[in-house]
Amino acid sequence: MITARALTKEFKIPRKQPGLKGAIRHLIHGTYDCKRAVDGVDFSIEQGEAVAYIGPNGAGKSTTIKMLTGILRPTSGEIRIHGVDPQKERIKNAKNIGVVFGQRTQLWWDIPVEESFSLLKNIYQVPDEVYSENLRLFQEIFGLSEFMGHSARKLSLGQRMRADLAAALLHNPSTVFLDEPTIGLDIGTKEAMRELIQKINRERGVTIILTSHDLRDVEDICRRIIVIDHGKVVCDQEIRALVAQYPMDRGLQITLSAKSPGLLEALRAKEGITHAAMEDTHTLSVEFDPNLHTAFSLVKEIDQSAVILDFKLKEPSIERMIEQIYRSGEGAK
């Protein structure tokens, strides 16, 4: 289990006046502002959970992750990673976790990727059979062989991120922290990374803590969301519970044989229809309040005045729910 209790992190930010005089004055009589990046955060995460830890820029996400991994020391509060204090038992904690920071690499910059992996194998004392099996899995999903002989500095962003995720998982950690793991990646590489993360969570019971601005990562990988804003947790719920708490309009995309005169006007006049428009000459888009209408009843009604060739239901997106949480300023803790 991972626990954070009253977790707080403050930074001192120097307040300087412009010019040389201001620099000298600050050197002698420095003044500082106190910035509280994380403010009394509490949560518990069970082994095997996949949890999204999200929020706007500057909310305190990365600062929290750095404290959980032992990189930063909390100003106050308590952290336990499977019973280990990451500050007091840094080596023991490091053996049980894997970390991927989207903007930083853990590979050695000037040596081939395969040598970085070999060094990590020795550092973590990974048994030969575990190392070989993991490399086989990563090769199967990521196609590592195409760049294993290249140094990290010569890799593309997508290749480096694939190698970084593989490096974080070489020693079979029980918990993996992923801070923006798909930032700047192409669609194919994103899908490959999500597939591997899902696989280790499902088959190995690895705990996943993910921060990402790409809410497709959240939808595909996680079942629970912790939302942080201005350093405080404003929501901590299962995604299914969020759907019930923040009801959203559902959508229908209907393909018609031809545009039907008067159909849009009739739909727009109905209570509970929040949007009705033709996306093109044959595609009708409708959004509706699920408390007042069902998809079946609307399709049946539209079928009376137009010929329907096909239709699909569009469920509300997590992105819209998160927007509501931000706007409300608070959520269920």
C-alpha cells in the first residue's frame, strides 16, 4: 500500500529587485516568498491499483511524485511506500519502484541502450532469467532491437521513451510512477506504451500511478482518479462513481440516407436535447440529457421522419467531467 498523510511541500522563492543594486541587496539581505506547492495531501493506494493523479499545470502533481519517489523531501507530512519511508530508506525504496519522467531520461547519454540496460541489471541485481524474459517482452511490444546499439543521445523522442519505460521495468518493480510518459509521442508509440502498462498492471499486479495531460492515457489505463488543484486534493474517486456524480449529456451520431427537412428544428425544440446539428450532408449529431431521453427512443423517433443507415452512441468523455471538477472548485474527497 502507498499512503500519504498531510503531505506538504513548500519552496522558498527569492524576491529580487531589478538591476545590479537589487542583486547586491538580495545577496546581503535576501528576502523570499514562500510557495506551497503541495498542501496537506492525503490518499491511500492499494497494491495493483492503476490511479491517475491529474490536475492543471502548477497544481503540484510532479512535486508529489518526486516526494513519493524520494527525490524531494517533504516540508511536513508522512509517506509510506509499502511500509518504507522513501527518505529514510532510499535504496530499499528504489529497488521496489520504477519511474518514468517524460522530460528526463535514466539512460546513460553517451553509451548504447543495451549497455545502459546491462548496468541497470547489475545495479538492481536482476536475475538472468528475469532480465531475459523482460527484454523479450519489451522487444515484442516496443521493437527495441532497432536501436539497442545506439546511444541515448541519438534516439528519437519516441525511441527514448520506449527505452526509458523498459529501463524502469527491468527489475520487476511493484510500483511504477509515470509522469507524462506519452508527452510528444506519435499515436503508434502511445498505443504501444499503453499496451505494456496495461499488461504489467493486469498480469503482474504492478501498482500504476500516472500523471498525464492526455486523458486518453487515463481512460485506457486507470480506474481511479485523484484530482489535485492548487496543491490540494479536490477529488478522489473511481471513474464509474464520477460518471454518476457528474452526469453528462450523451451523444448520438446518426448516418442518414438523406437530409430530412424539419428534423433539426423538431429535435432542437424538444426538452433535454442540448445539441442537434448536421456534421455533413448525411451525418446527424445529437446530444441529450440521459435523464429525459434514451438513445433507443431518440433513434426510434428519428427513424419515423428519416431513413437511418447507421448510428453509434457517444459516451461522455472523462475530459468533460474533469472540466466540471475544475469549475466547481471542489469534489468528493
